Amino acid sequence: MAQQVQEKYEDSQLYRIRHSAAHVMAQAVVEMFPEAKYTIGPPVENGFYYDFDLPRNLTPEDLEQIEKRMRQIVQGKHEFKKTVLSAEEAKKLFADQPYKLELIEGLEEGGFDEYGNALREKPEISIYQHDKFTDLCRGPHVQNTKEIKPDSFKLMSIAGAYWRGDEKNKMLQRIYGTAWENTQQLKDYLHQLEEAKKRDHRKLGKELEIFIFDEEVGPGLPLWLPNGGVIIEELEKLAKEMEEQAGYVRVRTPNLTKEDLFLKSGHLPYYADSMYPPMELEGVKYYVKPMNCPMHHKIFASKGRSYRDLPLRLAEYGTCYRYEKSGELFGLMRVRSMQMNDAHLYCSEEQFEQEFMGVIGLYHKYFELFGIEKYVMRLSLHGKAGLGKKYVDNERLWLKTEDMVRRAMTNGNVPFVEVGDEAAFYGPKIDVQIWSVIGREFSLATNQVDFAQPARFDLKFTNKSGADEMPLCIHRAPLSTHERMVGFLLEHYAGSFPVWLSPEQVRVIPITDAQNEYALQIERELRARGIRVSADLSAQRMNAKIRSAQLMKVPYMLVVGESEMKAGQVSLRARDGSQQNHISLGEFVSRAKDRISSRASEL
């Protein structure tokens, strides 16, 4: 389970090292600024941070000094000592630390831990001491600072952070750091960060002319350039082929609908905060759609259905609009306009496992195609406390459908973890986390069970006994949205897409103007064969033309000079540096068409 994964991390030596490094950093900061007010310093996935209220803004030079002092501290081999205190003792100890006093009050009331997290039970109040520093903390820590290697940690950045994440509170200064068990792990992590910068989809998207954002259009609303349009077309073509083979039928629905539809579906009020505000015309409120499912339910209900019609799989690459908060927008990964690889599967309870696992099978096919080797499937469950608020109030159906998903995944021998209180409002789901080739994690897609909306829409089919029966609905999006998928693929491939997905597959490069007409002839022949190609007839020299093609990560460059033109041949330079001189155009076309039709990863 995801909770078990987190608990395992908290019990690990790495967690203790990072937690202890945060305390060491706090000591160094307080020594630099004796008047500092310090708050919390938890370990996080790849390191740690600590928030401070300081008399002035920190600079990069300050980080260097703090890091230098940290190395001195850890070499002092100071023991971490835990002491349990009463609330009154803790208040006296932290009398000049207002943020700690606030946390102690939360601990005293049993409502919050020292990190501001809600608690169910009243915890003990404890402190940890090392060297000259004392902090309110529940641990765990290393036994001695010598377990923190001087060359295995680094301070990374400074950021602003509101106290307890509330913009009504004071803005603090947050120092991020990373810590590892040894120097090599730190070097590997820093190398990965450098690779991630090079592969940032926002940077590559601009350089490769794939997408842009424009303030006059609006934040979170991407404009796809011609190269991006090609990628989208190829992804949609892929999805249509896969879904047609799996028995899906395609539908289309409008981008606008009346408020009543979302009231009926239950998305209002559950989902209202993520929806654009309504427009009112002739006394009727209309919303731009944040999801396609209510309209697909209407399509299912458009005529009588029999058990012979099931399963019914309705697919649509529909455009949806969600009002994500401005601070949460991030390139293509978090947008307000998205084209979703959406589908809704209507089936009987007996068909559920086969249909649900059919979707999981699609995931695996895509993983293999795109070279995704690391992934995690998470079974997201409801939280009992959220029934009637965050989730549909039907504990019996929650437990039943969660068990159905659990049983299907187990029977299919598909590994998964479980995490509580992250389900959709209408049912449990499998969320898919994937990792790119350099180890960056992405939330890709979801496979959701819906036991609520079929009842709301009075969906039914006639079963074998002639009685009406309500279908189950599965919401799924294996290729996520175009936006998120393209963002992931940009970083995964570092912009060097396989031939089938490359916006420009071939560039013909004449050495001199004398070969321009021959280059255009090749361009016409390749285009007629369904290959995306352009001829570079610019005044640049050949090497500059090759460099230009390489910068745009074109898979194949066909160089043609006097000898190639006379022989009716080409010289091939592939993006990976391999070369074949003086080959027939037919030989090249055969190779390219094979790579494209098979959607091969190699050139």
C-alpha cells in the first residue's frame, strides 16, 4: 500500500539522515541569525527543507556559508538525544519561538503534530537535541551526526512559503536541501537533475516549436504549433487503432452544456471549485465541460439496451476545461484546457473484471511501445470521514467496488499499492505513476470505477431474465491527455522522438544550389509515400544545414551532392550519428517505412 511505502521510507536510514540533516541545517541558520524564528523541517522525497522567519532575505552566498557550517557540525559526531516533555515544559523551552509555541498548542490539544498535520490521537511532546541545537520533534533521527557524510548532502535552493501553506499567514523563507547515504548517490542525483533541466518539456517545447502559451490567450491554455499538431495526430491515430482493435466505438460531444446535467451527475457541488464559472443565457446557466462522462451517459441512455449490447465502450478525444489554480499551473503537466484520451465502458457486474483488466492491458501495451520500464499502479480508496462530503455516501458500495478492483488486479497478477482517501467522488480507481528514462516521476492516467452516476442517470439494460439491471461504468484514459502525454514524451525522449512520432521525419540537404531541384524531387517522392519531409534550400553551407536539422532532432538527413544526383542516390546521416553513403532512395524508403509502420523505437 502507498501508506506502507511511506511508512517504510520513514523507517529507513535515508529518512533519518535527511531528517537529521534538516536539524543540522537549522542549527547553522540559527547560529548565523540568532534572532531567527524557526518552524518545521521535514524530510521529503529527495531531501528535506526547513522554513525560517529571518530578519533579511537569504542569498546564494548565505547557502554556501550554511552548508560549510553544516559540514563542520556533522564532523563533530554529536549524538541525537530524545526527551519527552510536558506541554508546559515545552512552552518554557521555546518561549521565544512563536511558531513552536503554536505547534505545541496543537500537540497539547491533540489536533496537530509538529508539522501541522491533523492527528486522531493526542501525541506525546518530545524534543531532539544535538550539539547546541534543540528542536521540537518526534523523530526519527540518526544516532550520531557522523552518520551524515560531509560530502553526501547539498543545499539546493531558497523559496518563499506561507506558514502552514496559508496565504493569510506570514511568508517564510524555505531552504531546500538534498541528502543521501553516500557521495556517489548525491552525484547521481545531481546528474539526474542536470539531465532533467536539459529535458524540461517547457524548454524543449519552445526549441522544437511544439507548443506555446500566450498571455492574451490565457494561462494554462496551450497553443499547439504545427509540429505539436503532428504529434497529437499520431497519438490520436495510435489510440484509435488500439481502441478499434479492443472493440471501442467513437462518439463526439459538445464543449458546453446546461448546469442541470452536472447537478444530475453529482459533479456539482463536488467538483465546482475545479470548474469555470457558468455563463447565463435566457435564464439558463451553461458550463464549459470539465469532463465527458455525463454526456456519454446520455448517449448510453439514448435508446434501450440489452445484455447483448454490453459491454459498450464509448471513446472520445474530447476537449475539457478545468480551472486549475494559477500557482499550480505547470507547462503541459497542469493546464486548464486538455484533450483527454477518454472512454466510458458500460458492463454488467459479471463482465467487470474482464473489462477492467482489458484497460490495464492497454496500459501495458503503451508502456512497451514507449519504453516505460518503471511504473506503479495505485488503488485509490475512499476515506470514511469524507462520506457525504468528498465521496458519495454509500459505504456498502464503496467496500464492494474496492474489493472488485482489488480482486481483479490480484487475479490478473498485476502489482499494485493501495492509498486511502484519494478515490474519485463516485468510486475507487487505479492511478498510474510512471517514470521517464532519467527517473522523473509523472502521474499519467487513471482507470476509475463508477457505481454512482449510472444510478443518477437511471442507466439500465435488460438482462437475460428480462429484468432491468443497472450497468457498472468504468472511466479510463490510458494515454492521459495530449498535454500531459506530450510533456512526458518530450522529457522521456529528450525531444528525440522515434521516427513515427517525429514531426519532421526526413530533411533533404543539397550540398550546393545545383542539387536543389533534385532535393525537391526527393521531397515530392517521400511525401507521396506518406513520409514527413522538407528540403533545406537555404543559402547556408551543408554543415550548417546538418547542424540545423540536428538541433530540431530530425531522425534522418539525406545529403545529396553532384555524385548522388548523377547516380540517383542519397547519403544518409541518421540522428544517432550513423551514416550510409550512396544508397538508393528505394532502400532508404523501405527502411523508413518499416520504422514508421512498426512504430519502432530504433532509427
